Amino acid sequence: MAPAHKDRVERLVERDKNHPCVILWSLGNECGNGPVFHEMYQWVKQRDASRPVQFEQAGEQENTDIVCPMYPSMRYMKEYAARTDVKRPFIMCEYAHAMGNSTGNFQEYFDVIATSKHMQGGFIWDWVDQGLATKDENGRFYWAYGGDFGSAHYPNEENFCTNGLVFPDRTPHPGLFEVKKVYQDILFKAKDVENGSLIIQNRFLYTDLKNYNFKWKLLKNGDVAASGTLQVSLPAGSSKEVKLPLPALQQESGAEYLLNVYAYTKYPSEMIPEGHEVAREQFVLNGNSYFAGQKSTTGAIDMKEENNVLFFTCGDVRISFNKRNGELNGYRYQDKMLLGHAPQPQFWRAPTDNDFGNRMGILCNVWRTAGQNKEFKGMNVERKDGAVTLTSIYYLRDVASDYTVKYTVYADGRVEVNGSWKAGNIALPEIPRFGMQMTLAQEFDQFSWYGRGPWENYSDRNTASFIGKYTSTVDEQYVAYIRPQENGNKTDVRWLTLTNKEGFGLRIDGLQPLSVSALRNYPEDFDAGLTKSQRHINDINPRKAVVLHVDLAQRGVGGDNSWGMYPHEPYLLKAKEYTYGYVISPVAK
């Protein structure tokens, strides 16, 4: 094969040597590093000394001018960045495998890259999902992939060709917004941010920042408290301090302040319009005490029992609990049912492509039905300080441990819900999510929240998703990944509302930041089972309901690769002890 390899590279160089757009030569892809590749390297360097040669298979051997690994570990990147003896740049020839709901821990890559001049980025695999527009026998649209054309027994990689940052029609995956944020060449760093002092860094190679407009907004609990613009003249490759005229901040219980800073194009170009956002940053100001402002109420609560059902009347709110199973089975406001089914413990999510790659669906399968396969052990009812607390304990058979949910009913009709779980004496795998699932009527399809948005985000992919107030619909939350999987999540949510078009509905306030989603489907609708199957968006039929997840946290989506790598350690939920809470209340215009 040596002559064939040599012939290929020699013809490549002779064909393209006069093209200015060719900036370096490659000796090949995933083909080993035998003696012929050392000979090829020497031939190319003698024929064209003006361009570097890169060859991933060479690793750190002498027949490559660039150390260009494929999907390196974060540990290796940190070690290379810290070395003082390296003379070659480190440019990943492939990294951040963007298959399905992915692109997690992308910010971490560039946190390492920023530590050394030798670390110079990489090439995401890849740009576009390679699916073909197709219709099924009922005329329903879907994107076809490997195995959809004739016999599934023909050699194919299933949906492994759908690993892009954009869908086949070039609409963006939510992960693309994360890439844009991390790749931005204008950086904002805090110096004395409470007093308005920031450092602006210009990472462009040639462009002065006088070609951009800058805006800032100071938010108090998501509402604009102050705003302004500024002009910055800053040559490429330099930094300077700027001072924003922020008003004096008053620390108060239940209030948080956030500072958003943006950069926009000042002039249109051939491809980019005037006013296009090119950079953004959000700062959480010190002294925030948002979750310290939970209100308490006093007053009379009318409680009665009938046929093992407890009924509470709190003004226009009526609440009922079934003592036979310890569950909330009715939450009404002005005689309209807002919540007819109890929040159920939920530990599972529909596996993503990365989850299938690291066998999460098999290794963590015990959590699939852990919240449903439970035994009611009893309920305790206690009246204290103008509130009634009902504590229900369940034994989760699948994971051999107790789960406790505590409801506190207040006189104004609010219900505080606290869920807690502690691992027992058996070894358990990581938990895909820790939270609760509830179902609302389909009319409550107007979704607003105060948290990270506006696009889908996860614990390891939310750098670009700013905390703010957002309004959307339940239908717009669905992200139609080519192979159905977990989607639509929002992190760091302070509160959410689900209302009908008249503004009547339910509100959830977190006692700490929440991870939430509101969709037309249950996790099992997106779940392919223990192993991948030929599933597509036309297999997903919206339910005539709203499925709400109110979680403490969910496992990160990962992104190092899609064939074995786990989400990074900070974004895993170990089987230990968890507790969290939120408050249910009615909302009406």
C-alpha cells in the first residue's frame, strides 16, 4: 500500500499547491503511522516548505508540525497546556462530537485553551446532520438516516451521520448557540462589577472594537432596572477597563441583580447585517438573596376528612389528599382543576445519543421505573404555625430505599412540596435526573419562566443561556432531534407558569434553582428502550396534555464523544442523598 499512499499525497500537493486557501497539508485520516508516512512527511516538506503538515495519527512524533489529536481527554489537554517544553501548536482535528442533544462541557474546552498560547482550538465534528427529507406511508415528514433505505441488514451506521450543529435544513441545534458564545472574540470580565467596572478584551487579530456598538442592562429579578450604551475603541489583541454607570444596588431579601453586556455590529457587511449580536456576557452580582425571600402566611385553614380523603379550603383554592396512597389528588382554583394528579418522583430521562454511546440506558436502567414501583408506608399529618404539613413515605422497590415527599398547605392556598431521597445499602449507578413529573390539562400551554433561556439548556451546556424572563408555548419547547431523545430542558429556573390563553393556570416557585421542562410528551415517548432503534420524529405523537418536569437537577448531556465518554464529573448525579423543594400556587390575570 505504500506506493498508493505516496501517490495520493504527491498528487494532492501538485494539484493544490497554488491555491492560496490551502494553508496546510494532511497526510491522511485514521490510517496508522507506518514508515511510509514518515517518508511522505519528508517529501511534502521538501516540495513545499511554506506550509505546515499535520497528521493526527503521528501523535507527538516528528512527522507532524501540529499536534492534532482526535477527541482528546480533558486530562491530556490540561497536561499539554501546562508543559513548558512544547513547540508545536495543539489543534484538535476533531472534537466536541455534536450528535443529537450534545455539545456539553464546551466551555470547559476553551477554559483550558485559554491557558496556553500553544492551545489553538479545533474542528467540531461536525457541521450538519446528514439526513434526507422523507415521508412515511401516512404522509408524515421525517429525516431518514442509515438503515432507512432498503434492508436494515445492509452495512450502515444508523443515525451516526446525524451529528451536526444544525439540522439538515440548516436550522440550528440549541448547542450551536453555546458554540457561538464560547467562540466569541470579544470578552467581558469582571473587575469590580458591582460598581460597574469591567475588563473588555479584544481577541480579534485585526479588527478594532470601534466597529461595534455595546449595550448593557441591569436586571432586578429579571426586570430591567437600568440600561445604557457605550462606545469602545480598542485595537486588536488588547484589553482595557471600562466603567458602566450602574445605580447603587440595595441588598434586599428576595432580590437578585444580574448585569448583561452585549456587542453588536455597527455596520452591515456582505454577510452580516447591522445590529447582529456578536458577543454577550452575564454577571451575577454579589449579595443576591433571591431564595431568601420566600413569604410565609398565617390564617385559618379549613380541613376536613371524608372517606380517607383530606380536603382543604383556603379561600378560592381547594386542595385534596388521598390518605390511602399519601398523594395530592386535586388542586383547584376558582372551581377549576389545575392539577389533578400528584407530582410523581422521576429519576429517568429518555437516553440521548451520547447516553446510548456510554450505555447509560443499560447501566442506569434500574432508575427507569424507580419512581413508579413504590410502596406506600404511611402519611403523617401535623398542624403547626398556621399551616398543615403532610409527610408521605414510600419504599422504592427497584432501588431498595425510602423516598419522602412533604406537602405544606398554607392559608393562602400555596402548597410547598419537598422531595428527599437517600441511597440505601445497595450499590447504585448514577441517576439520570432527580425530580418530579406532573400532568396538566392541554389548555395550559402558555409557558413562562424566570431562569436560563430562551433555548434548551442543560447543566453542562448553559453558558450562552442567560438567566432572564421568557415567554413561549409548550409546543415550542420540543426540539425535534432526528432520532427522538431527551429535549427541551431549562436550568437555574426560579419560577415558571403554565396558563391557558386567558392567563389562568399554575405557578411553580423554586426553593432553590430548578431544572424544568414542559412538553406534550412523557419521557417514554422519546425512549427507544435499552438499545437504539430506527426511530424518527414521525414516531412522536403529541399527547393531549402538558407534561411538566420540576427537577432539582438532570445529568449533563456530555459532548466529548458519542461512543463511551460520560458527562464530566460535576454534571453527574451520584447515588447519594438529595432534597429539594418548590411551591405550587394559582395564577390569574
